[in-house]
Amino acid sequence: PLFSAALSSNEILLLPSLGQIYNKKIFKSFIMSSMKAYWLIEYKRSKDFDIKDRNRSLWWLLGLTLYGIADAYVDAQFAQKEKNNNDNGDDK
């Protein structure tokens, strides 16, 4: 409820790209946001005309969003493991 008042639905779709920014993967964040923006435009263009194109656009948006979330999580876990190894003096 707090975020829904502050952000539109278009901006919420771009939020998972913030995970890549947090992990200092700026280029990856830009690519993911660009791809999501493209499929969001495709969805809006086809939502009243062709249900097949609309559904394809939604599936791509869902896939990209889930990929972005999983990728940001894995990157953060690897970064944390690397930091812990460096703190312990391990070179593995």
C-alpha cells in the first residue's frame, strides 16, 4: 500500500532492476530495464487488438522480472561469500 501510492505500475515493473544497481551491475540494470520497457510498450500497443501478442508481452515481462530478481539475489550471495572469504583470509 505504501509503494502503490508513490509509484505507478510502470515504475514498479522497473524496480527489480534496482537489485542489479545494488550489486553494482549498472550495465546489466540498463539492459534489463530497456528490455522490460520494450515489452511494456508492446503490451500497451497490443492489449486492445491482439490477445496473442498481449499474452506474449506479459510472459516476457514476467520472465524478465523473475530473471532479474533471481540474478540480483545470486549476485548478492556471491558478493557476500567473496567478502566473507576475504575477511577470513581465504583465497578460494
